[in-house]
Amino acid sequence: MTQKTDRTRLRILFVIDGLAPGGAERSLAELIPLLSKANIESTVAFFYRRQENLEVLFRAQGARLRYLPAANVAGRLMALRRLIRKEQPDVVHTSLFEADVLGRIASIGLGSVVISSLVNTSYDPIRLHNRDIKAVKLAAARTIDTWTARYLTAHFHAVSDAVKDAAVVTMRLPPDRITVIERGRCGRFNEPSAQRRKIARLKLGLNETDEVIVNVGRQEYQKGQQYLLKAMVEVALRRPNTVLLIAGRQGHQSRRLEELRKELDLGDRVRLLGHREDVPDILTTADLFAFPSLYEGLGGALLEAMAFGLPIVATRLPAIGCVVEEGRNALLVERATVAPLAEAMIDLLADPDKAKAFGNRSREIFEARFTLDRCAARMIEFYRDIVTRDDRPIVAHGPSEFPCR
């Protein structure tokens, strides 16, 4: 049963695996100041520290951080339970697998409303093609996730209709316990100027005659960057001034990507930039944004590219279909393919008028749907709704205003 409290001021304990510079983490950090303006106090609990992290950003945004290091899962669980008992939040809001499971279990009997964000299509069968994933472990993770979700969670926030649909199928979650609210992006992604583009290109050693393709994403199997490198062989043959920039922290695919770059003799045509704090400047340099992911929940990097008015080439995934308009701001190809990906990129590079029209439409879609203020207003309404309804299930607001295509 939810605590009786002053509903004009809410206390939310966000629980997340860590503060690495990923989409879920950055979205949370950017949301916090807008929650504060709405009289919602935010505390963020996390378990892991990486060398590359967003702690400075979280503190600047006004978040109260609680780092809960422990030697094992049991230790993290007990530390989180002690924190919940001490803080007595109105809502415990979890994101990402370990935080979801531990947050749900740690909250048992402590009176907080537990909600979880569904941010990815985590149990897509294509994950089993990844050599780093074991089928038995993935099945075990899905069983644990499903049980704790169904029996220990009051409600769910999904970042897209595609994620909601996947959770209903793979985790058997009731659709009426899932509310879809898309994530937004903040003003750091303002439209670029010609001067900003020129300066950013100079810093990266790019010429004005270079045709620049940008991809933003951590170097992991999910992001499909190996197919992008293979596609660059054909692109480079037919568009000899093309350069591919990949910005994103290192991961399980880093060694393979570097080896592939050398095997394909791509040289400086492909630059693996690693983690960058200047992603907006990198996007400013781009003529085209490529997003060859194998599975996605929404694609925060895709939103950022659209904020910069870039034409898109991406894989035909349900989540991506929820964001772009095929044939109007994006060309979509089947996932895990090379030749269609290369042809789509060449098509837009070879037709500047088409690329410009696609880029203009990208910016229009972003302004209509994905500004941070718009998405934050919906999240604030969601939190107040879930608390005032006490232990009764929330009925979702029906289909998304912008259904997947």
C-alpha cells in the first residue's frame, strides 16, 4: 500500500545500474531539473562506477547521488533496501536489468510504488547470434526479469510502442500496466550553423569536400557497426571523399571493429573515435546519419541526429519505425545486411536535394515529438497519476499518439 504523503511534493528514488554515458543514463540526467521544477525530488542510486561516467552532469542537474558498491548481488540488494527504508520514497523507478531486479525485490513491504522503465527489446532472438551471449543465461535472465516484473512491479514506462509490444510478447506483461512515453532530448542539440560546422570539421581534420557519415553508439553487437564498416567498402569505391565517424565508448566489439577496419583496408575513411563529450559537434559535421542497429528500444542517438536535421539511413526495426518516417526523412534497410545499407547511403550522398529534404523533415519530427519539455511534462503527469491511484493499477492512455510505422 502506498504511503500517505503530501501529493504536491513527490520523492522518487531512481535505481539504475550505473552512470555510464548511455541513452538511459543521459535521459535520466536531463529529466531531473524539470522534475525539480515540478516539485519532484530525485535521488539516484547506482551500483557501478566506470571511468567514463555522467556523475558530474547528474550533480550539476541537482540529483542526489547514492553510490552502492558491494562485493556481490546480495550486498547490493541489502544496501539498496537500507536506502529505500531510510529515504522512504513515494516511487522507486528502476531502469536496466540488474537495477530492475534488485529494485523490485528490495522494495518488498516498504510502501513505495515500484515502476520500471522498459528501454529495449532485450529478448529479441537476434541476440543469440552474438557470440558473447549464452542461450541458457539469456533464458535465465528473462525468467527472473519476467517474474519480478509481473509480481513485484506496479506499473511500467515504455519508451516506445515497439518496446511495449515486445514486453507483452516476451515477458507476458499485461498491456494495461504499460504506459508509453517517448524520451526527449535537450537544447544542446540546437540546429547547427555553417560556422559551427566549419569549426567542428577543422577540429576533426575534415575538409569541406568530405562527405561525412556519422554513427553514434557504444561498440557493442547490438549497434551493428560491423555491417556499417563492410558497407563502407562499396561506399568508398563510388563516393571517394566519404569518411565515416563512429563515436561511442569501447565495448565487446571494439577489437573486432578495429580488426575489420584493417582487414577491409579502410584506413582513415573509418575513424573509431571512442567515447566523446562533443557529440553535438560531431553531428554538426555530418552529411548523413547511419544507424544500423540490430535491435533497439527507441534509439536516443537517432533522436539527436534528427534534432540536427540530418537525413537518416537505418535498419527496419519496429522501434525505429516508431521514430522515423520511411521515405520522408529516412531510408530503411533490413538489419544485418551490407549491400542495401551501402546503396541507401550512396543514394542520399548522391542526391543533395533529397538529403536536404529528408534533413528538414527530421528536424520537424523532432520538434513535434521529441523535445525534452514535451516528454518531461508527460512523465510528470505519469508520476503524479501513479501515486494518487495508490495500489490500483493504472490504465494506460491507449495507443501512442504517434504509432509505429
